[in-house]
Amino acid sequence: MHLLVVEDEIKVARFIEQGLREEGFDVATAADGESGLAKATGGAFDLIILDVMLPGRDGFSVLRELRAAGVQSRVLMLTARDGVGDRVQGLDLGADDYLVKPFAFAELLARVRALLRRGTAEEAVLLRAADLQVDLRARRVTRAGQLVVLSGKEFGVLAHLLRRAGNVVTRAELAEKVWEDLQNTPSNVIEVTVYHLREKIDRGFSPTLIHTVRGAGYLLQSSPP
């Protein structure tokens, strides 16, 4: 499961991130509203833990933009304000749950697991980033509503990049996950496959989704790395 934590308090963010990683979750983080919005819209996260009081753009604004953009990730909002009005506002904007600070990690974890259990079978096979949608069951890819035809390996690379959206994916990881051969997959084969995938996914569309991180690998997100 891929989670995004948007929290500007460094100690709180590290506390949540470490705890979730120890429970086996893949966790990305953002420290302000703008970067949180960019990561959330550029990646396919199963759940977003979103603080309300953020610098630049607050959590309510981020949530409003996410739902307007069609992002269906579960959202658990965090806040130091326990007023009923704040909770109602967040839920009305599309939040799935609300947790008031300070909180015990055990309660946060329980709420995360409960929200993830709500996902339907249909949601589990759909991956999205910006206007890109991948149906894993039907192996159907669309960008801005247009059908995109991919080869088997191109589809495998795209699906893996989407599952790891917001995180750098190395060539070795792609070799292992898509080609299932970490030792004997030439790097140029991966590079050629990603090149053709970019031609089909990004050429003529905005924003660019697939980025090369020099010396590291590839990154799928809607903003430049």
C-alpha cells in the first residue's frame, strides 16, 4: 500500500513515516500544501494523511483541489483544532476520516487500516495520475480520455511506476519487477521501453508524468523532480 503524509511539523512527519514503514507501508512525504498537492495529483496513493494547518496552502484547499481533479485516494485529515465545524468542513470537502492531535500512533494505524479496508475491488484495479488512468484488470490505458495502446512490457513499467508514484524507481527494480530477471536484463532494454512509453503517454499531453532522475532511475509524478 502506498501512502502520502503531508505534514509540516518535522517531528510529527518522521514519527508517522517511521511507524507506517515499520508496519510495511510504502510512504512518501511532503512538508507543505503545494508540494503535497503536486505529489498527490501526480501519484496513485491508496491513502493520504493530510494535515490541516500547512504553510502556503492549507489542508482544506489541498483536499478541495484533489477532489476537483478526480483524485479518489482515501484522505485522513490531521488537525490540532477539535472544533465540530472544522471536522464538518473537512468531511464535506471529501475527507474520509478526521484525527485530532495529539494522537496515539496505535489509533492512527487503526484508522489507516480501516480506511484501506473500505476500498472496493474495482478501486483496487484502477491506477490514476493526473488525467492518466490504468485499468489493471482490463489492461486498458487512457490519457485525457484517449485510448493508449501499450506493449506488455510498456504496460508493466507504467503500472509499476504508478504504484510507486512520487518515488524514484531504479532500473534494477524495473528489471526485477517487470522483466523478473535482475541479473540478465540489459539496461538499454529498459531505457528503450521507457522511451517508447514516454512517446505514448507524455507526447502531446500536459503535464509530463514520466521523468528521468539522472544517476538514479525514473519517477512518475505531475511536477518536475
